[in-house]
Amino acid sequence: MEQVEIWARKTQIAKILSFFDGLPRFIHIPKPMLVGSNNESEIIMVGDTTVSRIRGELKNLDEPFNPHLREQRILGGIKRIKPERATSLIYQELKKGFPEICMLEDSGECGEKVIRAHSLQEAVFKHHSKKRHVYQFEPFTGKRDEDKNLWPELAGIHEVTTFLGFCEHHDSKVFSPIETRPFQNTLEQRFLFHYRAFAQMYYDKAHKFQIMERVHDHLAKKFGRLELDTMEKSIFLNRHDTQELKQTKIELENQLRNKDWSAIEGYAFVGEKMPDVLTTNYFAPLKNFHGKIFQDTKSLNPIKWISFTVTAVNDRAVFLLCGEKGCPVLKEFASSFREMPLQSLAIVTYVFCTFENFIMLPKWWDSLPRSVQLKFVNAFQGRFYRRELPSVPDWNLKEIS
Ligand SMILES: [Zn+2]
């Protein structure tokens, strides 16, 4: 454990994570152990704790480590809500189903029926499924092994990557230029990929997250503020983000209505092979591809959001990065990607360490030995970029204009 403190002082968080990946779920830390700093305090762990608790702290640490702090936060031994209890409440709420809403209801001509809108077209990966199933992680409902590791599970291609955020009419009308026409990297197509990524994220934050708020209200009847601290923080941050994104929603819908496609710019990379991991995300990146922090996502100041899409056209990988015109974060993110020597691995690593919503093709996942799969599973649970991951097949990406 002394080694952990040395890594902590050098901000070698990936090494600390790899060290704890190899330990059983419940651990005992005999004497206070520094793992890093977070805002104003050093973070010290001691006593009985779990590997997932430590991972939870590690993902929020300062980079670099701040050696000039006087405050300490000592964690361990605090009575906390059994995660099983919160999970079963979440499960109950999930069974009630998600809110159904058309994001474009103010744009007129709204159809009656809200459908499962695909954030990635099913046709892209249908032929690569295993009996019409692909792999994905299910953080709330997924099964865990004896060490509480969450493994990806097969899920039906009609369900994966869907959200209840558009009516049938708007979904088919608005997205037909990317659903029915080949990808030619037009301004319109990039705008629509970007807007769809935004819509899914906005739906998650503004509507789907209500489930967490209801779970919190149930738990608040029984538990004090200290135990609900983490949950209350995430509810606060979610409300903050939603508020910030409301303005973006208005802007994007105006641009959509006026066909102002050039309001969004983007970079496209096309490969020669099918990607093994597919995703679409709208997010505020903390780090570029090198793992260098390039915007402060810990403060509540406005931050830059971009979209990150890995899809395919005719079984050839398409990687798209889009953001508002002139966005400096987008520019730096794209140039850090160009500098990556192993670009397919860089994408897969970024996806596993950062995102929750993505799918994996069975042909690739099933081909990996369990020890290699475990490395990806640990990266998913660690939520820390950048870590070393085993190699992946190269999709031979080239930038196109
Ligand atoms: Zn509609």
C-alpha cells in the first residue's frame, strides 16, 4: 500500500486503478493511505472498504495531485446505504418504464405515437449481431460476478441504443438524410448526427433521470444527508447540466428548422473495416485523447459539449466528432485524435473509460479470452481515462473532407 501513496503523489491514477483491479471486492486498509487530492482536500482511505468505493474516489481526483493542501478527507468505515437497497428501488422504478416524449413537439406536426428512436441505426449492426443480439453494459439491471464486476450482456437489437425521445413522424422525417442516404459527410448529415447525439443525452438528463430523483425521495425518508451525499450531488449536477442544455436545445431546434447546417462543424474519419464498438454520445470532455485535461468540468462554469459518434456505412467504420462552429474544445480534441498512433485502440479506450452507452459486436467480444475481457470490464468500472488496454483490430481510419 506504500506504493499507492507514491503513485498518488505522482498522479499515476491508472497505476493505482490497476493495482486495485487485482484485489478482491472487500478490502481492509490497515493504516491511512493517501490516494490523491480532490479540490481542497487530500483524500485518505482507511479501514474496511470496497474496491468500487476506491474506484469512485479515484475517478474524481485532481490531476495533477495538489501537494499543498492542509485539509484531509478520511474515508472508510462510514455507514452507507447498502447499494443493494438503492439498486432494488431503481429496478422498481425502471419497471414502471421511461417517460415518452417527443423532443420536437413544439415544432408542429407531432405524431401521436412516441417510438423507440435509435441513436444508432439498427441496420448498421444488424448483420453483425448474434441471433439479433449484441453486447452492452447494463449498469442497473446487469448481472455481476462474485467480485461484483459488471460484465456486458447480450441485448436485443430492437432495444439497444434506443430512447423514447421522438414521435414516429419526427424521427423518420428529421433523420432520413442519415438513415436512408449513404454517408457523404455533408454539412446536413453532420448536423443530424450531432443533433441526434444531443437529443439522446438531453432525454437522459431531462427525462430519464427523473427515476433517480424518485429513488432519492424514497431513500430520503429513511436516511440522512450524509448517506445520500453522493446521490444528492449527482442530482444537483444533473439539474445544472439540464439547465445549461435547455439553451442548446432551443438553438439546435432553430438551426434545424432554418436548415442552418453550418452552425455545427465536424471532423469525419472513415475506415475500411467494421468497428467492433459502436456508440453515439454528446458530452463535455474533460480530457483530450492524450489524457490531458483541457477544460474544467468540476466547476459550474459553462463548458463546451461535443458529439462523439462511432458508426458504420456499408460495414466501414465512421468516426465523427462534431460541435458548434469554432468550438476550441472540438478542435483540440480532433487534433489530439490525429496524433494517436493507434487510432482504433484510442477510440475503444476512450469509449470504455468514459461512456456508458455503447454496444460491442459479439464476433469481437466473444473472441477475447476472459482475462482480456476482464481488462475492458475493469476499464469500464474504473471510469478513468487514460488507461492501457489490450490491442483491438485496426479499422484503418482516414480523415475525409
Ligand atoms: Zn414529434
